[in-house]
Amino acid sequence: MIREIFEIKDKSLAGRIGEILTAHGKIRTPTLFPVINPIRQEVSLEVIKNIGFEAIITNAYILKKHMEKEVLEKGIHKLMGFEGPIVTDSGGYQILEYGRVDVTPEEIVIFQENIGSDIAVILDVPTGGYASYEEAKWTVEETIRRAIISLKFMKKDKTLWVFPVQGGKYLDLLEYHARKALELPYDIVSIGSPTQILEKYDYATIIHMIVTVKKVLPPSIPVHLFGAGHPMFIPFAVALGVDTFDSASYILYAKDERLIFPHGTMRLKELSEIPCSCPICSKFTPQELMEMNKDERIKCIAIHNLYAIMQEIRRVRQAIKENTLWDLLEERSRCHPSLFKAFKTLIQYKKYLEQHHPISKAEVHGIFLYDILSIHRPEITYYHSRLLENYKPTLHKGTAIVFLNIEEKPLTRTEFYMNIREALEKNNLKNVHIMVYMPYFGIVPEELCETFPLSQHEKEYDDIVLNYTIGIAEEYFRKNIDAYSKILLVVGEKDIKLAESLQKKIRPILGNVEILTYKKTLSEVISEILSHVMGNSTVRSSL
């Protein structure tokens, strides 16, 4: 039976804030496990913990090879001097780098439990980014074989065990391997072998890989992504449902004198000022860092890098809490062309995101709409699907009054609307439906105007957005052809071209589509509207 070790606290898109329960405390997710070299660590674990990292990851294979007696005597927590959860990898990375390791899957399972690992990984065979299909298929089958064998040597009393899903860029193999994970009693699923793909900034491929695995798994299983530690990509992976990461990027980049930022990396020698306020960057200038001895400089840059990673993790968590993770993705997508490509790839899975995304929460935050890519955010796609598939107007052969581009929101609280409704009632005109045309949303019926996010958004748009939205309006009237016999488009002078485009699209559907421009007094406009509705019959005084 799979243990219940993961509790989801909050969600946005497919990302979630959660807690993984381990023998040495809870791990808040999403988070990153800094990779710790058990032989030499440039940054103390106390500093790493104080920055905010609750758990670390180290290599059980290296421990067994170089410090086996000591770690077995003391246990991994005492040896490392770290009281929080410790994750151990098994040597799979060494297999990827060197082709083999001198330890068996059975030995490394027993060793990891004996040293007290909180979360441990079986000795899988990583696919890597360069394997052929046949090579990738072999790594999948061999990892499955090892996963089955390893179960026989697990006590599973305190250690949580990770099932690595291999297959690399071959999505059919990934899906097959992920389905095998459901057949075995593992606690956590990891997506293996992304490092070589990430090194090429091929984030789009990683997105396909993540979604392929996530679609198979139930939400109750935490998902780990190996080797993905740069804050550039963390928001995208979290948005798709990855809960934990691990990386040695903080120290590897530091040794190359590169500083990590949410938007990318920069070499120390290229900086005249450091755009950061962490304790390191607040204390030292680039010149002062350059003048340090090499070991001290590496340590300082590594600490900065850890702060930068944790800053992004906290930013992502807050975005999940606010349900604004999509906004963060749009912002980050402009940082690098590869991220922009990743964002467009992520949009291909908008239905997947919509299924998991909470459309509104108790504390509502308005959404920002920028361009045609914003059309694909879950709040918009959710509205379109509900409008076109579930909503049905109660009229039959009635009149639709459509206001175009009313800036004041919601329409139903404007003086304009309330006066028109009053006039319609005075003239006993009940078979009339008032609605507003909104860029991005399309047709918004009066009874929906105050629902989220129809009156809780800020927008900028262009002709591409307007043309797409006209298409939504056209589809609405096509689906509700029996509800209306007449449509009156009420528009300001600056939007006459928009009204003409909309008229051109829906006139073949309903025939009777007229445009009324409101450049007169409110009283005159209302009289003209009533005149159109009543077919030029006598209009009672309404004001």
C-alpha cells in the first residue's frame, strides 16, 4: 500500500504548495534540494539552512565508496551535521557520466536505509539526452527490473522511496514507464535524465516530458525533477506540477564565477554593479569579490546563488497562494527566447492546466492580459468553454443589445446600463438581452458581468486579439441562433471599425444586425435604442 506522505495545501495552474512528511520533519513544496558533496562542501549546511532550504540531497554512492564505515556508525544526519530531511541519490548520475558504478541495486538500497536516508532513490539507469530510441528503451526496462528487485530489500519503515521514470525525450517510453510506477508501491516519482537537455536550454522538450508523466500520475504522488536548479525554469516546471528539484548549480556556477538571477546568469567580471540585495551583494561590490582569494570568492558567489534560487522558490509559492502563477510565467517568458518558446509549448497543454487550476479563490486577485498568448490562460479558456458549451440564454427570437468596449466594469453597475434597463421595463420590453463585447472574453451576457474575472482584469490588446475575440462572439451567436432575431451593436465612434467587423461576421448568421453609435446625450441614445428594439414604435418617456 502506498503511504500517505503528501498533503496539498494550495494550487495554481497545475502547481501546488504542499508538505511531504519525512522521518526528520516536513518538507514544504515546491522546493529545491541543494546538492551537497559529502567529501567537500564549500558552503556550510548551517548557512544553507538559514537561507531557507529545509532539506538537502547528497550522494549515497560516494558515501559508500569513500566514507562507508563512518556513515554507518554515525548515521547520515550526524555525519552531515544536518537535522532536517536528507535525500540521497544512488549513483545514477555517475552511471550517466561514466557508464557504470561498482555497486549493485540491492547493496545501495540496503545502504541507504541503514544510514537513515529520509528519501532515497533506487539505482536506476538514466536515459540522458543523447540516447537512441533503442538505448532509451533499454534504460526503461532495466530501471523497471531494478525497481522490482529493489522492493525486496526495502524495510520502508522510515525511508521514502523514489521511483525514477526514464525514457528521456521519447514520450511514449516516458508514459509507459510512468504507468509502471502506478503498479509498484513507491512513495515519490522522479523524472530522470533532464540535465543534458536542460544544458541546451531545450526547455520545450522538458515541458513535454513533465506533462507526459504528470498526466499518468494521481495528484497524491509528489513529483521530483532531477538536475533542474536554475530559477529561470523553476516557475514553468512548478506550473506543470513538479514539486521538488535538486541541483548543484549554485556551486558549479560559482566555480565558473557566474552569478544566478531569476532572468539568467551573469559573469562576475561583466558586472559593474550586482542587481541583488542578498547579504553577499549588499556587503561586497564586484570589484571586492574579484580581489578575494579564489576559495572565498567561490563561497560568496555560491551563497548569492542559493539566495537567488530561494528567492524564486518563494516568489513561486506566493504566486500559487495568490493564484497568479500564470502572470509570473508571462513575465519570465520575456527573459530569454528559450523561455518564450517554453511558454508557447506550455500553452499547448492549456486543457491540462485548466483541469487543475482553481478559477477563483476566497481572496481574488485581478488578472493581467497582454496579448494573444493571454487568450490561453485558464481563466479565459474556462470562460470560453462555459459560455459556448454550458450557457444558454432564456430568450426566444429576442433582441440582443451588445455594447462594444465599455471600459467601466462591470457593465451592470454603470449608469448607462441601469437607465436602459429602467427604460426597457417602462416600455414592457422583456424579450431583450443586454450584453457587452470584451476583448479576450468575447460576448459577456449581463447576468455574468460581475463574475470573476470579467470585472477583475486589466488589459492591453491589438487587432490580433480583437480578431480572435470576434471569432468567439461569432461562435456564440451561431450556437444560440434561436435566441435572437435582432442584434443592435452600440458603439462609440473610435470602435466603429470593430463594430463593422463584428457585424460582417454575425450578419450571415442572423441577418438583422444594426450599428448604433452613441455620440449624443444619454437620453437620446436610450430613445434610439428603444426605437430599434420596438421597430420604430412609439417610445414612452424613460428619463
